[in-house]
Amino acid sequence: MVSPKSWEALRGKRVIDLAQPMRRGMPQSPNHPPFRMALERRHGDLVRPDGGSAANELIVTGGHVGTHVDALAHVSQDGLLHGGRPAGPLQSHLGFSDLGIDAFPPYLGRAVVLDAAAAHGVASLPPGYEITVADLEQAAEGVAFAPGEVILIGTGWSRRWDSHDAFVGGRDGTPGPGVDAARWLAGHRPVAVGGETIAFEQIPAGRGHAVLPAHRILLVEAGIHIVETMRLAELLDSGEREVLLVLNPLLIVGATGSPVRPLAVLP
């Protein structure tokens, strides 16, 4: 019997788009330049001799708005990046000569889904909630981990995408992993972790992005990439706890992050 080709095995599989739509005015961190797009050339601006015409746009965006991947160069602690490398010699007006998003190889592989909201019997965790180790262990019951894979954390927060101020959490905060939970995640040695909020952190009410301990632990200490502002609601509703994940940020040389459109292929 001939084994089916890999692409034949994927035929008919359900694919879930894990990216939030990018449009002007979408929720984002106030620390980053906003996404803007303008239709720079419209049909009819230039008409070719055969009657053809083309439209195109100008896009201006921060690298950390919308669904995006943080490069290891994104965060430093006391002037040091991952591996104890001083940030100064690596950075210039052209970006980073190492540890930028161009150093992230495209990922195709298994991702496990830990639904912390479902562990509490709710569709969405409350604002400012700290995800604990106990939450993650409960959500991970029966799930096997392997180094080099991806761990996705469900908070249900992507269900609030259409409520701009609530999603950003400037007043009431957003749910996310605390210090111990971040260390628990790092202990499983994933290549990346992902979540639904604009910062993969517990943001208490009224605090904003004052400090980013989970970023320090994951990016600086452990060398683990972070995917933020993911649209996980449909995946969480599916109940699947492991999926085939495609994660491929833009190849922007020296950038500290990049928009991405992750895809989850269900078993």
C-alpha cells in the first residue's frame, strides 16, 4: 500500500486563520506607531494604451501592531539582549544586525492549545487577571509537550476585538501570564508562545505597559519568541488542543517584530 503524500493528507482539513484583520483604527498598543493604509493609486489615475489600469496602496505600520511576532531584539534588560549580548553594538538606524525578526525561521509544526479561560469555565478571562501555573497545569492536563514547538494560551480576549478600549485594556487591564506562569512556559522550551492580547503580560487595571516581566523572561532570558494579538476564539471554540501551525513573519531585515498571519490546521 502506498502511503498518502503529505499534501494529500492535508486535503479537506479545516484551516483557521489566527490573524486579526488589519485596518486603520484597530486596537493596538499606544507604545507603537499605528497601522495606516491609503489607496495611493486608483483605477483611472493611469490608463494604459490597451485600457488597463491598476490600483495600489501605501502602508505605514509599526512592527508590533495587529497579529505579530516579537523578535529576540525587541526587549532588553539592563542593556542586554538574549544571550547576554549588549544591545548597543547590534542596533543602528537600519535595525539590528542580529536577533532581528529575519533570524526567525518559518515555523511549520505542532502547537498545543492551553485554554485558560475554559479551565475557569468562562469564555473570556476578566480584565487584569493573572494566569497562574495552576491555570496552565489544569489547561494542559493530558497534553504532552516537546521542545521546539509552540504553545498557545487562550484567554478568550480576542472575542473583545470589536470593543477597542476594552481590548486595549488601558483602564481595566488585560489578562496574561504572571512571572511564575512565564517561567513555567519557558521551562517547556517552546520556540514561541502566543496569546490574544496586545501584550503577552498580565496588565493590571490602570498600569499600562509599565513593566514587561513575561517579555523579559521569555525573550531575554529564554530566547523564546512571542506572538501577540492572535485571533484564537474560533480555535478555542473548536476544542482542539493540538494543531498544525504555520507561522511565518515577514522577512524584514533587522526589524524587532513583524506582522504575521498564522494558520492552524486542525487534525
